[in-house]
Amino acid sequence: MSIAEIKLKVNAFLLTNLRNRELPYDQDIFALGLVNSLFAMQLVNFVETEFGIKIEQEDLEIENFNTVNAIADLAYRKLGSAMKA
């Protein structure tokens, strides 16, 4: 799966869950106040389920989840690691 495909899936999830608010891929959803702790956990669950990866404790940094680009980069890295294993 390409990083562009991952970004599209992440963006679609955010659009659905953030009241169809269109965001640039580099917009910080935490800084905008769009994310509470419950939604943050839903976002982690979405990434794990959608991409078939495991988010480890060390991955739970806000920098990995604050933008579409950051989420996609994390998923892409984890998918690459899973393929090498």
C-alpha cells in the first residue's frame, strides 16, 4: 500500500469523525482542539485495524497522530517493518 493510499484512508476516517471538516494533511488536529482522549484511542484503534499493524507503547507520541501526514508516515513505517519480519 502506498503512502498516498494510507493518507486517503486516514483523511476519510477523520472527515467522517470530525463532522466532515476538511483539513490539510499537515494541519494539527490536536492543536485545533478537535481531539479528546476518547477520540485519540479511536484513532489508534482505526490505524491498527485498517492497516493490520500493532501500535506499540513507544508509538503513542502525539507527533505520530497529530496530522494526516504523521499518521500515514507511522502506518507506512509499521507496514514496512511488518513486511521485513
